[in-house]
Amino acid sequence: MVNGRHLNAVEILPEDLLLQISELVDGRALTLWLPSRETINRQKRNDYVATLAEQGFTAAAIADRLFISDRQVRRILKKHRAASYSSRSETEENCR
């Protein structure tokens, strides 16, 4: 049954996939959120921006290559650095 944005997996997924998911969650019932295609594509783009920056490309060169603004590239890199810093801090905390 489709209710707004909520879908019943039994009605839309093949049985073998349902069984695989059930195995992963030990047979428990759950509510599962799936990101939109747009969100997935945006994350891939942001990861690519970070990779290009690590390879030495300037923000302007990345912007030209991906058809986005310099400002957007700088925002993506700022968020990427913040995420890298927080994950590095968590790793250091776990090593203590």
C-alpha cells in the first residue's frame, strides 16, 4: 500500500531481496529510509570534488569542470574538511 511517501516493501521488492534484508536485520520489523537519487548523486559529486582538490586542482578549475560555482566548490570542501576532522577526532578518541 502506498501511503504518501511511505511504501510497503512487500509490495514493491522481489522476495529474494526481502529475505536478504530480513537476514541483515535478524528478522525484525523496521522502518527503512532510502536516500533519493538526487542525494546519492550529490554525495558522489561532492566526493569527486574532494578527490580533485586532493589531486591539486584549484576551486576555479573544479568549478569549470563540474559546471558549478567556485563558491559551491569551497562550501563542499569546507564540509568535507569538517567531516574529515570530526572522524579523525573520533578515531583518536577510540585509540586512547
